[in-house]
Amino acid sequence: MPPDTSQIVNKAWNYAHVLRDDGLSYMAYTEQITFLLFLKMADEMTRPPYNRPPIVPAKWSWESLLKLDGAELETHYRLVLETLGNKPGMLGEIFKKARMEIQNPATLKRLIVDLIGAEQWTKMDSDIKGDIYEGLLARSAAESPKGAGQYFTPRELIKAIVDVMRPGPDDTVCDPAAGTGGFLLAAHKYVVDHHGKDLDPDQKKHLKKNFVHAWELVAATARLCIMNLYLHGIDADPCPVKSGVDSLASDPGERFSMILTNPPFGKKSSISIVGEDGDLEKEEHSYERQDFWTTTKNKQLNFVQHVKTLLKVNGRAAVVVPDNVLFEGGAGETVRRNLLRQFDVHTLLRLPTGIFYAQGVKANVLFFDAKPAQEAPWTKKLWVYDLRTNMHFTQKERPLKRADLDEFVACYKPDGRHTRKATWAEAEGGGGKGAKGAGPEGRWRAFEYEELMKRDKANLDIFWLKDKSLADGDDLPEPDVLAQEIADDLQTALDQFGAIAGELKK
């Protein structure tokens, strides 16, 4: 995170503590500054060098807040939120059911003048809103490990995935578990950066109105997603983000040319219900869908099945999945065998630990393409890149950087997958079809379809590199990294035992 961003996150966090004393949760606080940040950035967009037409009526604009103080400011701001929440399209969705939670008018004024008003947000190079949100979530998650930041997708990982997927101006990009819109924004930026000068009028309209589509179950998170998209020039009516909707509940009927998603990692699907005593309860839930290969309560397996349904023929997908999707038996084996047979499952990126906020998260990115029906299996070989073995990352001291994924992006060869060459070979020097310099330390190799199907339960949890720390104590990671990895492994084991105990109680 750049130094100036860190300073702003620190300032935002200090305000969070002030408002925490007033009874406002960190997530509620983040939502409150979202409203103010949107109004400020919308105002900046009307000034040079952008000179865009105003998207917020003058009576309810950022300027209207600057002239007021005390109770008058509080009353007006409540009206701003209420009025904008009744507007059509994405603007109305951003402020839908918005409430003024900041009880002290003096604190509201300080937020407006000192935190939000003091910066020129649109001139900052990075996605500052995402940095602030990520920074607040990281701190919130550190104080409460079950905080909402635990599944925030690292921005550098998103960039690398989009760089190999290469969305084009005619694509329709979908994220059925959109979060704050990281994948959608990165895809939109990729098209603007790579094709912006060459877009014809129809493509420009498509990019603005029909390029992105999303679902997000958590309304507050969907609000941030819609705000991000709107401020980046996406303005569709109806809103392209379905807020508060369980995307797994049914087949929406729509099909997309590209799906980029990191579904939530909670293993069991559940629905929230209010019991007879008035308490909120969660009931495990399996989805009975005709388009699914199997019925299961495993949320990740359901998302993989949902993604395959959403893809157009020849559509492409990149899905972040936890390890259990790769090795679990029963429904897991059914999903994997069908996916390998009916789709071209061509690439698997094994992600390192320590890059997500939650402990115990071991994840991968699965890349596959939809194909027309045929008798022969579509998957010919699965290329695996192991970024996990002997790689050690932490949130603070050693965060994942885009450069850490450079070799994977180079190996992927999106324009010529048939020209891929392994960097792994049994002996040094490789020879044969391997890349020049291939050897036993290589992280990139292919597995034939027949070999995959012969593996027990079609298990895709594949490793071949030796863990150096097991062979030589001198190669052990730093104590804090080692402690985190042990905690990750223990958390994973606890989660698995918890699931087993839950099943045995039934």
C-alpha cells in the first residue's frame, strides 16, 4: 500500500475509533464514509480535467453539505440520503435504504471537512477506495477474525487473473459473488487500457451499459460494488448488480462470455431463518437444481456448478476455489469428473497461504472453458502452476505482489496455449518438450486427461515439488511466518473436524 494511502487509512481508522465510541461498528462506519466519498468524487468528476455532467442533483450534492453546520447539516444530510435512495438506476441502488448513523453533527462535519474533503480522490493513481476499504477490513478482521475482510481477494491476484484472461470490448463479464467489484473493475480497466482508443460507438455503449453483471448477497457490500462501478463510468438501468440476492438459488437464464469470481469460502450452504423464539438461525441448505450434476450442501461445489451453467458456449471462467473442491469425494468427485469431461479444464494455479485475511485458507484458481456437447472429453491436459510450495507470504511483512505472479502469467500464454512448455523436468536441463532450463524445481507442468481420471476420486490436489523446510531446517521460514502457517493448518483441521462432528450429530 503506497505511503499516502497508508496515511489516509490511518486517518480513517482513527475516525472509526471515534465513531466506535458512539456505538457504530467498523462495517457500519465503512458504509457511512462510502456515502460521503461517493458524493465527493461525484463532485470532483464535474470539474477539470473530467468536466462530466453532474450525476447528483445540485440540491443534494457535496457542495450542499459544505455550507451547513450542526443540526441543519444533520437534517439536510438525512434528506440527501433519503432523496438519492429514491432515484432510479444505479444512483438509487447506491443510496437504497441508506440511513444517517452518525449521531453527532460535529463528528459528521469533521468527516466531511477533514477526512473526505481534504483529499482529491479522483486524482490518486491507485484505487484508493479499495485500498481504504481493504485497510479498514484488514484491521477489523485483525480485531475480529470473523470480520468481513477475511475473504477479500488480493488486488495483485485479481490483476494477474485478468491479465491472463484478457477480457475484450465485446465480452460480457459476470461475477456471481462480486464483493466490492474487484474483478469487474479490473476487467473494465483492462478493456479501457488495451482497447480504449479503438472502441467504436456500439462498443463504448456496451462497455457502459452491458459489459458487467453481478450478484452480491450482502447488501452493504453490493452498495460498495455499485458505487465503484458507477464512479468508473458504468451506468446501466436496471442496475447490473443484483443486491441481496442468493445467486445459487436458481438459474437466472442469462449466459456470459467470461466469469471471474472468488465465491465465499464457508463450506456449507445455509439460509437464514427466524425461529419460533425470534432468534436468527442458519439452516443447512442444498440446492435442488436441474442444471447441477449433483445435489450437495458444499457451497464451493455449488458455485462451480453454477459457473458452468452461466457460461456461454466457448465462454471462459476463472474461479477461486479452496482445496476441498480439488480432493473431496462423493459430490466433489462427481463435479470434477463431469467438469473435466464436458469442459476444457486447462489450468490450475495453486495459491500460497497467507494472502487472505482468514487463517486456514488454502485456495487455488481453476481456469476452464465451456464447449459444445460432444462424446469425447474436452479436457486434453491440465497445466498446474504451484505457487504454494516453498513460498511464504504474510499480510504485513511479505504481502503478495504482482511480480510474484509474473512467471505464471508468462507460462499461461493466453494467445497460444498449445505452445506452452513445462518448466519442470525430472533432471536438470529438462530436454524434450520442456522449456529451456527446465528442472526438478520447476513450478509449471502438465497432466494428461487419462492420468487425471485414473487418480483416486479424480483428485486434482496435485503437488510434485519437495518442501525444503522438511529436508533442511536451515530453510525454515521466519518464526512469524512459520507460526502463521501452523495456525493455518490447525484452523483447516479444526474446520474439517467441526464439519465431521456436525454430520455425526444428525
